[in-house]
Amino acid sequence: MVAKPLSRDEIARRAGRDIPDGAYVNLGIGLPTLAANYVPADREVVYHSENGILGMGPAPKKGEEDPDIINAGKQPVTLLAGASIFHHTDAFAMIRGGHIDLALLGAMQVGANGDLANWSTGDEKFPPAVGGAMDLGAGAAGVWVLMEHNTKDGQAKILERCTYPLTAAGVVDRIYTNLAVIDVTDDGLIVREMAPGLEFDELQRKTGAKLRLANDWRAIEV
Amino acid sequence: MIDKRVSSLSAAVAGIRDGSTVLIGGFGASGIPVELIDAVIAQGAKDLTIVTNNAGAGRTDVAKFLASGHVRKIVCSFPRSAGSVVFEELYAAGQIELELVPQGTLSERMRAAGAGIGGFFTPTAAGTKLADGKETRTIDGRQHVFEKPLKGDVALIKAETADRWGNLTFRLAARNFAPTMAMAADLTIVQTRRFVDLGAIAPEQVVTPGIFVDRIVEVPHPVEPGQTS
């Protein structure tokens, strides 16, 4: 069987299925934001934005955008019934005080020790920008990373130790990629699920850190 | 009688000194006090440090402030964003100093200044290069970084409604940094879309109490950030 890596939408779909009912969730820009589209309809999830919103809804219809209802990526969003608005320091007290149950984030690299690198490649040609990444990494109760398993030129993004500047140390709980669902544990990286048709040896070759296959592993349902 | 209203933008920004630290509300385009920024540029204070989440886009508001040559340093969490051309040019040319601060730490440092707290320990940035040179302490088994308060000489705020005591409300998520900055500066200057009578804002709906506000000017039709001002 030929391995069938997940598309970006399928990564989002797989992660979205795991967001529990009642969770307060912050979604990073890009792939993590897509996950909201795939949370099962019978679950009530409250989305948080750094600029002071709880209860964000989907993008507005064209022509109904409000410049003062935006998400952290500055994109127009909507407010659901039950939404609340608060100032920035409270928004970050929710993050830094551990009140946000889950942050779904993108990453450039993840370490086997749970280190997260998602804000800088260390290239000094570009001015640095960090936004709320370090607050989310350090503060959210749970941190899930959604990303491609490898860079465009085939480099591993899951490493024993990150080589890029860290965003937060030892914070990642779970990694969803186009090839696998991996838990970061005190005993190292445990593969819970693999893309359909993928052999463990191939997954290990594409990963820069030692993996262990869970006894009860299964193929990712997409 | 307390009346914090002033009749013009130039009166609102009068007296800002060279070398001041100026806190500027807003996140992306939402909540940026565009008219107050233009007034401070015209007022002419130089060698300023500005504290604001983003470094502007296009050539208006915060970007125009940077391009004016009046700003020596920016304290910011996310200076590089779509359209931040002025900042990127100045940064590449070595003509602006950048202090990069995680967004929550930026906000909390200003809150600390406003609340009279001499700094705080936070796990944010622990183990990263943004903690380089800072005091660290292990609290309950977790490494924390010491962050100092960040005080403004001046804050520039955009509100939706204001009364003569300086009680404020904000429009939707344009609130963002404004309440924290209002309490963190010696001189808090507000542009409001409209003045209302004392008592017109229900007491439990006042978002920023007037004690944190010094001057208010009415700007009934503010330009949206990014538009030509």
C-alpha cells in the first residue's frame, strides 16, 4: 500500500475532532485556524483571541466585515451569542493564567522534550516579531502543534532538540502532522496514529528524533 | 468642577516633551488613535520612544509617526506585518531601535506600571533569547523571568464615548490595549467619537474610569487606520 499523507485540511480535520466539548481554545494563524471548521457540531467550543474576544465565530459574509471585530491575525471575524469583549491585559491573563484549555499552534520545529520553536529562524536580516506566541506557549494549559511533518525541502521539523530560537521550553503536548499524530511524553515521542499506508520505518526516517510506536497505534481516519 | 475636555487636537497634545515615552493604543488597525498621532507629529516632540503592538502599515498613522523621524525607539510585540514597509526600511537602515516584548508581557508590564507594581516574574519567555540578561527564578518548580514595569509619559487612546470626567467606553475590540495604557501613563490623552453628558454612561458600563484620563478631545469622524489622513 502506498502511503497517503494528509492534506492541510485533513490535518485540521484530524485535530479538530479532538477538541473537547466545553473547551476554551486559542487558534494560531493558518492551519490551526482551519481546525475550527472540523469540530463536531454537537460540541460547544469557545474561541479566544489575544485582542480581547471570547466567543469568536466564523468569518463574516462579504460586506459585513467590522474593522473592530478581528482575530489575532487581523482578519475580520464575527461574535457569537454569548461572546464577550475585554481589554488586552485580561486577554493575556486568560492565556498566562492557564485559563485557556488549549492552544493550537503552528511550528517551525518541535523538540522531543516538548520545546516549541515557531517565532524566528534566527535570520538577522529580518526584524524579529513574536506577538503572543511566547505567552501562549508558556501559558496555555495544553499546547497542540499542527504542522507539515517536514519542510518543503524535506528537512525534519521534529528534532531531538530545536535548532531555531525557542518560543517556549517543554510545553508541547501533542503534534498533528500530515504523517502522524504524536504525543510528547516524559518517556519521549509516542506515535498514536500514522497516515494510511505509512510504514513506521519511513516515518522514523522523516523524523529527527527517536519515535516509539504505541502498541495500540492505528491509521489516521481522514 | 472637573472638565477634562479640550477643544482641539493641538490643545490635547500640547506640552509633550522631547524624549518622552508614548503609549499608543490599538491592535492592527483597530483602536489606533490616528488623529492624535497626527497631532503629536505636528506638535513636533522628538527623540520619542513609542510603545505599541504593531509598527503600522502603509504610510499612515504609526508608520507616518516612524517616518516623521521623531521616533528613536519602538517597544513592540509584532513589528513585522503585512505592509509594515516604513518600519522595515528604518530597521534595515539602523535608524530605529527595537525592543521586542512578548505581547502579554508588554501588556502586563504596563499594567504593573499603572498599578504601582515594581515588576513581576512570569514563565513567558523563560528559556528563550528574549530572556537573555534578565533575572530568573524558579517558582514552584518552573523557571520564571523578571520583567520590569513599563511606564508612559503619555498615552494616546481612542474611545467611543467619553464624559467630562473622563469615563470611557470603547467600540467592540477596539478596546484592546487602551484601558491598560490609560492607567500606565502620567498624561493620558483620549480622542473620543462623541462626548456624552455626565451620567449618560451607566456606572457599571464604564470601562475606563475617569481617574485614569487627563485630556479628551472629540473626533466625531475618525479616519480608519490605513486610510490617508
